[in-house]
Amino acid sequence: MRRFFPYIRYLKAERRTFLPAVVYGVMFGAVNGLGLPLMTKYVFPIVFDSSGGPRLTTWELLSVAAWLPMVFLLRGVCGYLNSYYITLTGTRVLEAIRLDFFRKLQVLPLSFIQGRSAGDLVSRGLADTGQLQNTLITVANDGLKQPLTLFSSIGYLSYLAFTEQGVVLVLVCIALVPLCVFPVRYVGKKVVKRAYQVQAQLGDVSGQITENLSAAREVRAFSLEARATERFAAACRALITSQLKVVKYAQALTPAIEIVSACGISFTLLYAYREGMSIDTFLSIIMALYLSYEPVKKVGAINNELKRGSASLERLEVVLNEPVRIADPATPVEIGRLRGEIAFANVNFAYHTDVPVLQSVTVRIPAGTVCALVGPSGAGKSTFANLVPRFYEAAAGSVSIDGLDVRALRLTDLRRNIALVSQEPVLFNDTIYNNLLLGRPDATREEVIAAAKNAFADDFIRNLAQGYDTMAGERGVLLSGGQKQRIAIARAFLRNAPILILDEATSALDGESEAAIQTALKRLVVGKTVLIIAHRFSTIRDATMILVFDQGRIVAQGDHRQLYAGNDLYRSLYDRQQMSGGLASTAAV
Ligand SMILES: Nc1ncnc2c1ncn2[C@@H]1O[C@H](COP(=O)(O)OP(=O)(O)OP(=O)(O)O)[C@@H](O)[C@H]1O
Ligand SMILES: [Mg+2]
């Protein structure tokens, strides 16, 4: 139970529905625990009066007859209102948790997201919050009503035993109720471990579906259909096995408690026989006893549900409690538009602490420079570029722009000054227009169209079925690679940021598209500080500054002429690229 304490603050926010729920729950418990036993005790003797006393008046008869309906009416109304308000509270709390989960995903460092399978995160956000919802609803429905019923019926039992039959009976009756705690605790322990497993396996199943769908083409190209299905079947089988284990333990609880309660009733019967108890008192005790075992059974089920909920909570907390390492500083430096001078001073960086990716990188890129990053695959070029918008944080040293450490700036201010055109631009499943607008959400329609024209995208967009209002499809699948790139360039035009990061596409496009993109890029880079991760020799040659990366270090810098003459690595990279570039353009002809 303590597990859930940190979440009480969510309940505080919903006190306007939570408090009425508690009040109705208390009323339900009192009516439920006392109504029927009191009836057997006080109403039955009047109706089944065997002493031949005076018959009841009509008025008395009516009030006797009204007892049962009144009990059920009160019980029903209070029970209903309790369930309604508590479910309302529960679902609102859940909504808040789900929202917090999603909000957290927006601000967590990229490394956190990349280190996990998307499907598993999806499953945490849906299946685990779903499980938590079940828990909330079960607990909400029975969590108050049942314990309160238990208290009032035990209270009644004690009262009866003290006033009529002595203390022994009360001990017999009540002593058996706590016996039920043992099966409840035993089963709870078994359930929690397996519930965690179930949720993890759900994550695996959903991960496989997500991965499979995102690689639909590769699955077909490599004929992986059968293998993927086999793996999926195994994951499903494992999931079902674990789910059945949870059911196995959870379902054993009810019979266990029923057996204990049957023993309790037998004891009472024996005791009643010895004491020569009247049938009214006996029936009323049995009723109260039955009414106190029923809640224990339900409390057991609640306990199981709580365990499952806490397993899910644990999985959600992996996200909810993850510290946001890359966050706004307490007192950010206020900035407007930056000039765009980028400086790295002794920067070390590693994705995983044991494998250094950048090592003592020091470089100053003056504002307005077109700077090409070259080097073998895995040398650290993309990593270097990713440190500028603070997608990752340098482990040592500093990255600064215009002399301001990027950690001193508000993230939105920093990133507003940077435009990004990535190797494989991602479009959202929205209209082309809205996808362009992401560059600068407050742009006018004229500005959006002007940007599209500058990026040579206007023509092809107009030729689409619904022009600018055409949907792009998930991740932009309805557009070609070259079209997506032009949309990304148009976005960068709109953003008009002083710093531009360009990860050049590796695959050569067809001649016309390629030429359009190159011209668009030439227009785009004017007056900006540009980091180009260059894969084409034409780009490299045009750059005013070239940084040569090798194994996480900048091994040389200069312009093309200097480097070609003085750096072996650069010369060999350049020659190789020129050859493959040459081949590619020959092939394209
Ligand atoms: N998200 C990541 N998590 C862990 N390691 C990573 C991650 N991204 C890159 N790396 C590792 O960091 C090193 C540098 O990668 P980086 O992407 O910066 O290389 P690159 O120079 O851009 O290569 P390429 O030319 O192939 O794009 C590589 O060894 C790579 O395996
Ligand atoms: Mg790269």
C-alpha cells in the first residue's frame, strides 16, 4: 500500500469527487454490515412470533415489510454513488498519470528513448496504465465498501456477543477472520512477481508488433515472415503462460477463504448448541459472520489487484522517476537571435560511460561559416552535431554559442536558433501545409508558400491530389525521399535560424531532384553558420571550413586545398568519395 503513497497528491486534486465517494462508501458499509443482521435479530421475531401475543397493527406491519426494501434502497443508492464518484476520481487520476507519462517522454534525453524499444514504451503507456486503471477501479469499488462492511459487521458481532452470549463467542467468531489474512498475503506475494513478468512480456509482444510494422519492407525483402511469426508466437506463448500463473494464484484465494469461513460457521454452530442459543440470535450471528467473510474475500481480491497495479506502477516509474538530465537552467541567460559562433572546448562525450565517442574536441567555428564534417563512419560527426542543440550533454568540457554555454540557455531559446535537416526527414501524419508550418508555427500562408518555393517543393506539392492539404502519411511514407528532403529544407527556410545543421542524405537522388536540392541548399546556407555532415565531394569542396574526424577526435581542420595537400586521411576519404560520387553520377546518366 505504501507503494501508492506518492500518488496521493493526484487524489488531492480530485477531492471534490473523492470526498463524496468516501462519505457514500461509509454509509454503504454501515447499511450493508448492519442492515440484514439487525433485521434477523429484531424484525423476524416480531413476524414469526410464536408466543401467540397480540397481532401487529397495519402500521407496524408496513414498517416491518418496509425494512428490507429500505435496507436495499439505502445500500443501493449509497453503493451506486460511491462507485460512480470513486470511478470518476480513479479515471481522472489515471488520465493525469498517463499525461504525466507522456509529458515526461517529451523532455527525457534522447539517449533514454533510444536505449529502449518503442513498443515497450508504448506498452508502458497503454497496458501498464490500463492495468493501473483496473486496479484503481477495483480498489475504488471495493476498497472502501468492503472494509467498512467488515468493520460494521464485526462491530455488531462483538456487541451481540458481549451483551448476550459472553466473550467466548466473540473470540471464536472474530479469531477466524484474521486467519484469512494468511492466504491473502501468500497469494499477494505470488501475484506481484508474476504480474511484473506479465507486464514486461506485454511490452515484448507490443515491441515486436511495433518493430515488425516499422520494418515491413525489410521483413518482405529478407523473407523474414515465418521467422517473425515464430518469434511473435513464442512471445505470445510466454505471455499467456505468465498470465495463467497470475490467474492460478488469484483464483485460489476465494475457495481458501470460503473454507476458513465454513469452519467459522461450524464452530459457531457447535457453540450455539452448547449454550442453547435462540434461533434469532444464531441466525443473526451467522448472517453477520457471513457478511464479514465476504469483505475479506473481496479485500483479498483487492490485494491481488493492488499487487498487479504496483507491478505496473514500477514499470511506469522507470519513466516517471527518470531524472530529466537535460533541462532548463534555474536562471537562464535571456537571448534573442544568436549570431551563431559555435565553440567546443575540451569536449568529451560517451553514450555509454565505458566507450568514449568524442575525446577532447576543441574547435571554434566563426559565425557565418559553412563547415563540413568529414571522417570515416562512426568517427563521431553526427554526435558532434547533436551536442550543439543539446540533444546530448557533454560529459566534460563545454559547448558554447556566441560565448554562451548551451547549458546556460533555455532549451527552447537555444533550439529556436537552430534548424535541422536530417538524413531521413520525418514528416508527421498531417497535411503537407502543417508539416511545413512546424518550421515556424506563427508563419503566414504566404511565408509557408515562399519557403516551399525556395526549397523547390512548391511545384510537386501543387501537383499532389489535394495540394498543400494532402496528408503526408505516417512518417511521410506517401512522399518520395527527395520530396521529403525538400519539405525538410522548406521547414528550415521558414525557421530561418542562424545555425543550420545538415545531415546530407547518403543515397544519391535522381539527377533532377538532386540538382533542385543542391540549389535549394545553396540558397539556404547563405549568412548562416552551417554544420554539414557531408557525403558529397561537391559540398565538401564548397565548404569554407572542413573538420576531419577520426575515432572521436578532430584530427585536422582547414579548407579543401590545405587538407588535400597535408592530410592523408582526408585525401583518401576525398578520393574514395569522388570515385563513388563519380560512379553514382555515371550510373544516373
Ligand atoms: N544513440 C547511440 N547510442 C549509443 N552509441 C551510439 C549512438 N549513436 C552513435 N553511437 C556510437 O557513437 C559512435 C559515433 O557515432 P556517430 O553517429 O557520431 O558517427 P558518424 O561519424 O556520424 O558516422 P556516420 O558517418 O556513419 O554517420 C559510433 O561508434 C556509434 O556506434
Ligand atoms: Mg552520422
